[in-house]
Amino acid sequence: MAQSKQREWYAQWAMLQDNELFLFQAWIYPLTLDELRGKDVLECGCGGGQHTAFMAPYARTITAIDLNTIEIARERNRQFDHIRFMEADIATIDLGQQFDVVMSIGVVHHTDNPDRTVANLIRHVKPGGLLVLWVYSKEGNFLVEYGVEPIRKFFLRQLPRSKLLHLSRFITALLMPVVFSVYLLPMPFLPYYMYFQNFRRLSFSRNVLNVFDKLNSPQVQFIERTRVERWFDPEQFGDIHISSYCGVSWRCSGRRK
């Protein structure tokens, strides 16, 4: 069955934007934007269209899929005429074609069934084409999984999104002094030590988005490395790359045989 629409995502991308190119480049590593030149790209879960805009100057065509926010993504990329936007569930859609690059950044772990979702994405990769994923890791996310997630599920789900945004700003403001003092010390054993290095590179508003995303997402599964390795079965893929990013996520890719 197709996944149900989730109003939380529309609210998030209507209120907030992610324009940090360096993050996107890090998440798709070792792929580079320049390698998208002349390629047909399938973007699975385009959100507000921010990553679409990063790829648009390079890719030959982009097919951008999202279940909840396609109107926002289309409006924010209206200057491009080589992007096709479609509202659909990436776990079940059948486009009847395959692509040079199939990409899903920060989305698979929010689907009803990540394994089924990835299997469907693989079907859309050409032989010799690339599958590129970025997902939250189970490793390194103990505090979010067992601390933040119960609070989100039991106390924040019914909170109006505008109030959740105010809460996210308040939490971000509380984090800033700690991140710019304690986390400057050479103590890599601290939780989220690597993650907060990026926190210091980002604007206050972009860090609010980080916090809001954790409190807003209607569902999330944290993905073990062994699960990622099953997705990129060497029988199906070559040039496999799986690496931890900031200790809290997996960036992974492979070329379909």
C-alpha cells in the first residue's frame, strides 16, 4: 500500500529552507555535482526542492518525486525547464524507465518500510547507473532515538507547527553557548562531538531547521550499517561506498551491475 500523506512535511518546508550547499555535497560524497553533467537524475523525496536546485545547473534532466511538498518544490524551481515534478510514494511508484542516477537524501529513513523503498529505488537505476542514499544511522544516535523520539511521539505530535518552530528556536538558542564553548574543547568522546562541528558552521536559522526536523518528523527509523550493506549487495552493485558522516548518518552509494 502507498504511504499516507503527512502534513508535517508540508509545514516544515513551507516555513523553512535548506540552502547549505556544502552539506549536500558532503551527503552525496564521493559523487560530485560535476559528475551529474549529461545525466538523467531521479530525486526521490525532493522536499522543498532545495537539493533539486543544487543539481539543476548540472543534470540533463531531473525527475523530482515527493508525496507531500511537490507544490513548494515546483515553485522554488520554476526557473528551470528540465525538471519534472511528480507527487507519488517513492516506495511504490513505477515510472517505467531507469535513470543514470537515483538519489534519496534524508528521506528513506522516514518511509513506512525503508527496505521496500530502497528495493523500489534500485528498480529505477540503469545498469551502470548510481544509487546514492543518505540516511540517519542507528550508530551514534542513542540520545535522539531513546531521548528525543519518545518526547516527540508522546508530547509534540499534536503541537501546532508554529509553536513547534518557536520551541525549536528556543532549544537552538540553549544549545549555542554549549556548542561554542564546551564543544570547542578537545573532547571527542562527548556525544555528537563531530555533529556540532557542523553546527558551528551553520547559521542560527539553519540550525533551527536541524532541531525542528528532529521534533517534527512523523516517523523515523535509525539504520544500522549492516542494513545498509544489505541494500548494497555486491551481487547487485559495484563501486560500493558506505561511510559515516559526523557519526550520526550513513552516506552510501553503489553502481548497479
